[in-house]
Amino acid sequence: MVAVLAPAPAGSGLRSVPRVERNGVLEMMAMRRDPFGYGERRRAEFGTISALKALGISTVTVAGAQAAHQILMNKDRAFANGPAWSYFIGPFFNRGVMLLDFDEHRHHRHILQQAFTPTVLKGYMQEMQPIIAEAIGRFPVGEVRMFDQFKSLTLDVALEVFLGVELPKDRADQLNKAFIETVRAGVAYVRAPMPGGRWWKGLRSRKVLEEFFYETIPAKRARETPDLFSVLCHAESEEGHRFTDDDVVDHMIFVLMAAHDTSTITMTQMAYRMAADRPWQERARTQSLELGPELGYDDLARLDVLDLVMRESLRMCPPVPAQPRMAIKDTEIDGYFIPKGTLVAIPQLTNHRDSAFYTHPDTFDPERFAPDRAEDKGHRMAWMPFGGGVHKCIGLYFGQMEIKTIMHHLLRGYEWSVPAGYELPMDYSALPVPKDRFPATVRRR
């Protein structure tokens, strides 16, 4: 007899979700080591939906685009973001926009949206251009840990464009370390503040970030400047509502983390794919050389080769590998009974390799996004690196703008390669990052 999450109500016509009986922590470790192989084995054993109990909570993993659509569009308002994400990152990214729901989320997002309008994005573009050009101009050559370089550069951009401040290197390094520790804390096995542990480091780092933002707010309130921090301090809703200091701090910590890490991961994947598949690097470079060294906002749409590479890299390794939601009432998914209080996870890392939509899904093939193939259009949720529904990433256009601008400058100035047969070793224990920081041989053109 197969174990189940909870018996479906008699007469409901619903099925009970099968549950993995093996040790939950060991299952999580297996999943983190090899998420693709683990996902295949679990689907072969249980189908597209199954439950696992680990770290004191039952999680139902629901594979497939149709189930993702039902959960993320949430027409029955049966699922909430806050209780789900709070389990993982709540103490470290408390009340970030992704952790709010329904009317409160709508209210905060409406104000936040003022920081990402086309006019404001164009201003960010102007601010970031000289920073990126200068940083790429001194990009190291020889064997270079590309992940580290991208991470440093995105932090520089974030400090200028989002914070509008210049910090000494030791202070910038302190903030960078704090962001890393807060992200990694969410997947700690020991979820208590044991000295030296991930959870403890995350709580400590959250305080570092709070102290920095609170001490900087008065200057931002006093004078408007062209950066996200200032925009959030002065933005108003149509009804005249403004963010409190606490709101500003919570949103800044969350948005900075999201922009900093997701852009770094995406560029690392793009650089790796273009190093392993040199013809695509040359195609992208040819197009960048046709444009001037400084991009205008409207030039971004002309980088369609780079756009194909970016989309395929996001398909093969979305920076946020899963989307959790909490059932806030008894509900169903694909005919299976989901009781109130159940954590539900959408595994877009493996959903993005669904052979129902993608031909040879494990192969790097940017042409699959070209208009004549458009494999991602097979279903609304077949490609969802930025999430979906009302919680779709609010900064997705900024992220794409930053990524394309950095890669454009890099392609114009440098070539990079990896040894034949090299495969990027990935660490999936938190956000997906390369274990070796992605070493590539870089030479100036």
C-alpha cells in the first residue's frame, strides 16, 4: 500500500497525494546533488505529484506546466506566497514584496512599480553605462573565475544604481558577504541560531543590512536622487500613500538580493554556454560589434542573438529553481487533494526540460526560442524563470537590461574559452552557483 500525504475526503472524487516514505533529509540531499536525475526517478515512481516530509514540514512537488499555471494564476485564491517563502527566507528577507499576498501585495507592488517604469529604467541605464564600461575595461585576462567577476560587477552596479552611494571596498565587501549569507541561510538543515551555522549567519547578516539602510534613509528622504533607494523613499500611490522606513528597508534588502544574485547566475550560465559553444559566442559578438560601445535603451531589442542565448541559459538553469506556495485552504491540483497548510513546490528547474515542449531538452539550443520554433510558447508556463501570475518578478526588465549591457561590453572587448569537454559543476544547495566559480581562459581582443 502506498503512503499518502492525507486521505482525500470521502465522496470528493479526488485522489490522495502519494508520499515518499524514505528519510526526508536524505531525499533532500539527493535532490540537491542531482536535481534532474532525482526528479526523473521520483516521477517514474510516483508520477507528476508527490509529497515528502523533511525539516518538520510536508512539501508536495507538482511537476508540469499545467499545474504551475493553476497554482501561480491562483484564481481560487487557495495559495499564498508569504507563508511558503517565509519558511525558507522569512527571517532574512522579512516583508519583501515576494513575501506579501493579496491586497497588501497589490498595494506595495503598485508603489514599487514606480521604480521600474520605462522612464526610470532609462535613467538606470544611463547610470550603469559608465560603471560597466569602466569595469569591463579592466576585466582580468588569463584564467579568470567568471562567477566572481560577475558578482563583483553586479554589486558595483547595485550600489550605484539601486543605492546611489559610493562605499569603501571593505564596506562593500561586508554588504556582499551579508547578502550571500542571508541567501544561503534559507536552505540550512539546522534551522536554529546555532553559533557558526547558516541560520545564525543569516540572522547576523540581516542585522548588518538593516543597520546600513536605516542609517542611510535620512539622507535619501531629504533629497531625491536617480536611484532605487531614493525612488522608494519618495514614491507615492495615487491615494498619497508612501512607504514607511521599515517598508523601504524591507524592500531594499529583498530587491538588492534578487537583482544581485539572479543577474550573476544568469551571466555565468550565458558565459559558460558561449565558452562551450564558440559559434554562438561569435554570433553574439558580431552583432555587438555592429552597435556602438555604448548602448541606448532602444538598442537592447537589437541584440536578438544575445537574447536567444539569455533565454536558453535561463531555461537550462533558472536562477530561482523552484516556486513554493502554501495552501491556505483545502484545495486540489490536477485532481489531487491538497489539505490546508501544505507547502507546494513548482520545480521550474526540471519543468524547463519537459520534453512535451522542448526538443532534446538537455541540449543547449538557443534557436528553440526563435520565432519559427518558439518552443517556449507551447504553454504559458513552459518557460517561467521570472515566475508567473501576480508575483512575477517586478525587476525582470531591469535584470535583462543589466545582463545584456554587461555581456555586450564583454563580447566587444574579450574572447573566452574552456577546455574541450568541460562541464560546469553546479551547487544546487541554495540558488544554483558553480562549485568552481567557473574558471575560463580570457584574452583581450
